[in-house]
Amino acid sequence: GGAVIDPAADDEHTLAIRACNDAVAADPRVECVMLPVADGLTLLRKLP
């Protein structure tokens, strides 16, 4: 676990998760929270 925060990890899946996290964090249409459950859990809420 923890590959997403490891800067040395550059496998395809880790890069895809990072890209998704960055896109969600930058999207003003949603509110997100990342929970430290198992390998990590991201919850999104569409803003009105």
C-alpha cells in the first residue's frame, strides 16, 4: 500500500490513480474527501 504517495512509484495503475485524484481535486463541480480505509477510499459529492 501507499504507492500513490510514493514519488518513485510510476507503474500504470499508480499514475492513473494520481491523474484521477488530481482531476477530482481540481473539479469545482464536486466536493471530495479521501479516507484512509484499506488502500484508500475517495468519496465525491456533486455540488448544487
